[in-house]
Amino acid sequence: MFFIVGIGLGDPKDITVKGLEIIKRCVRVYLEAYTSILSCGQESLEDFYERKLILADREMIEQHSDEIFAGAETSDVAVLVVGDPFGATTHTDLMLRAKEKGIPCQVVHNASIMNAVACCGLQLYSFGETVSIPYWTESWRPDSFFEKILKNRQMGLHTLCLLDIRVREPTLESLTRRKREYEPPRFMSTAEASQQLMEIIRKQPGEITEETLVVGLARVGHDTQKIVVCTLKEMSEEDLGSPLHSLVIPARELHPLEIEYLQQFSKKKL
Amino acid sequence: MFFIVGIGLGDPKDITVKGLEIIKRCVRVYLEAYTSILSCGQESLEDFYERKLILADREMIEQHSDEIFAGAETSDVAVLVVGDPFGATTHTDLMLRAKEKGIPCQVVHNASIMNAVACCGLQLYSFGETVSIPYWTESWRPDSFFEKILKNRQMGLHTLCLLDIRVREPTLESLTRRKREYEPPRFMSTAEASQQLMEIIRKQPGEITEETLVVGLARVGHDTQKIVVCTLKEMSEEDLGSPLHSLVIPARELHPLEIEYLQQFSKKKL
């Protein structure tokens, strides 16, 4: 059997009892570590699970899945993913490839930022399409996510913005060499995301301004979780500490209960 | 400390290790049992947690929260909810009331249908606003959710339809009596939801027709999970078995990977 097990928001104890039992009985357990960040570190997971994990980077998951599937027809193999197994397209693809090979599959669900974001008090069913904000470079500054934020707002919906994660990205120079070298990992902060949004609204003034209320979330589900509610301009200067961060652009009209809940994270009266 | 602990999709082993530790050390543990259904039954939870649970119905949660909070300033009390703690407005409200009383609160996240729905292969970030489909009566046939489905579709987004649950609803006749009597519990099926949708489209023909592709999900995350992909008309005659059911109206344009994944749940070539 091939298992994809969601390990939740990042603390070792966020694993479900069902998931932990599977981890303990598998012959090999891979840890997928490029679509999210493991804030607690691989070692603390290994200590808690009482077993070794094999780190699986993008290359292994996308190009060497045969290695992962080896023997899974007759014995149990698992891939652990931060959040829920269906949070990233990559994992859906992995399931399909296992099924093509006739390997039985099972999924163990868990919390992900896609539902845990509601901890800020914004109601989950009022979220529209989720967007990703990528790191800009000198020559590559995509802003199509901004249109989606505007559309959600026009429909009275909140937007969850997932912020870019760059882990094990080969350096440009090493792409032509035999030995790959990797850039240091980068995790976009709510401040960086807000700065990019500010650059966009300078060129496209309108619905969203420097004074628009935004919600920054850091380390959701952890003891050090931090939520800040302030204007976009203020968020561009606010430090929410270590990753992962997410940013929410709320709808213009909020439910009274949403305002009451958000208030506890804001310095000003909402 | 006051805890709200998500118990996930319904199997006793869906609890996280963190959640289980909290349940074991609390002086009182309530089980909220009216915003969702506990498919496994209270007893099997009590057996697995090795402790008694106090059933909390709507009246207790909404009107007698003081009883729940009693002593939580100095000892640990938990409310267990199916799915994630922030899945229903009721729980957010409960947190606010605890905080007003100066009781420290902690949340333990878990999977909910709001993220686990992606197990059908439709990408989670392409879902728009979530809607609820209520049971119609002779005189009360709201259809405002249909507008939202249409709006999501216009924007190229999927719609998750949560289907009505009626648990511990007082009978009309007993409302005037001292002793309340309750209607038998009802859980809307994908067939019933599709029949109501068919009635709406007969009056409002257009974007959505009898031939529109829909996705029915039953008992997500359980061993008996069932997913069916077919037309709305076919779904209105399809029996997916025991509750809970959810219905998804996908966007008109699907990603190739979404089609490939959905195919395994469809009798016809998509």
C-alpha cells in the first residue's frame, strides 16, 4: 500500500493517531520537503515518530517516483507532506502515478493553512479563490494574482495569499554544471508580500489602497502563532518573525462576528 | 485553559496526538454534536479516548456556555468538534465568549471537509465561496445559494455545497409545550440536493443544466468513502449510502490533471 499522510501544521504532535500508526509500520517513510517548510526540523519528527525519514526533494518526487513506489505493491510505503495530502498538485499527481502502476493508495487527511486560516476569525466559507504571491526578480514581476484578489473583493470574498517558498532551488550558474549548487532557502514574509502589493497598487490604483485592512498570519497552529490586523502599508513594515507567513486580503464588508474576532489582533479600533 | 479540539473527519483515530493528550488531561470534555454528524458514534470515541464525554447540543453551546466554562480559569476543559474548530461560526463565538471572561483559549486544528474535499481531485485553490443547501419545506424554499454557484462558475471556480443537517430540531408542535420533542435526525443526500437544484434550474435555465457535471462525495476520509462523478440528473438518482454527503459543482473549464483524477470516479469518459 502507498500512503500519503498529511502531518498538519508542523508540530510533531499534529500527526493524527491514524497517521502515526501508518508511519510506524511502513518499510520506508519519505518526507516531502519542498512545497512547504517543516518548522520543527526533520530530527524532531524522527525523534517523535521513533524512526528514520528519507528526505524527498522536488527531483525525487517529480522524476524518481519509481524509487518511492518500489515494493509498495506488497509492503507499506508512505510519503509525509506538511498540511493535507491534496494541498499541492504534486501530491495529486503522485497518487495518479501510483494508481497507474496498480499500487493501492490511501490518504490520511490533516489540517492545512487552507482551512486553519480561519483562526484569524474570517469565516472560511467566505473565502474566494486562493492565490500565490511569487518572489519577483529584476526581470520577472508577475502580478496576475492581483486580478484574482480584486475579483474576490468584488464578490465580497476574502483572499488567502500563499507566500512563495524557495527551497533547494539550483543557482542559475550551477544549471550548466554537473554539480548542482542550491540557493539558500527563502520564505516570503507578510512584509515582503505587502511591499510587492504596494508596488502593484501604485501602478493600478483603485479598490485596494495603502489603507486597506489586511491580516498577516505567522506559524499558524504553533505555540508562537502570531496574527496581526493592520493596513497594507503598516504590514509592509511589520515583522511577524520566522516563517511560514500567509497574508489575507479580507472582503470590504465584514460580518460583525468577524470584526469582533479580528479586533483582538489590531492596535486600532476596527 | 479552554480548548477547542478538532477531531477531524469522524474516525476516532483522526484525532491528532496533541488533541488526544489534551482530551486525556481535561477535567471535562464536551462533544459538540449538532453542526456535524459523528459517524462513528459517541461510544467508540469514548472507548478510544478512554474517558467519558458530555454531549453538548445547540442549547448548551449557545445558551449555557457558562456551564462549559466553569472552572476553566484554573483547570482544563475541552470542547470537541467534528472537523476543524473554525468550521462553524458557533465555535468562533464560543472562543470569543471564553476570551471575554478572561479564560485562556487554545485551538487544535484538524482536517475538515473544507480542505479534504480536494480528495476528489479538484484543486483546492480553485474553489470559490462555499454554499449551504438547506432542506426545503412546503413554504420555505430558499435558493440564494444558486446565485453563488453561478458566480463561482462565471469566475472559473468550483463550488463546495455543504448539505443540510438537522439534529435535535424541536418539532413544531412541541415548541409551545414544556417538554420539547425532537424530530428524527436528517442528513441531506447528494440525490436530494441534486433534486432541489433540478427544481431551481427548471425555473432558471441557463449556465447549469441537467447535463452539468457534478461530484458527489460521501463519508470523506472514512474506509467507506465514495466519490461519484456524473451529470446533475444522474446524481439526483444516485444513492451514495449513509451520511455525510457533500456535493461539488465544478468550474466549466477543468485542469487536465483534474480531469485525469476525476475520471476514476466516472463511468463515462470525461
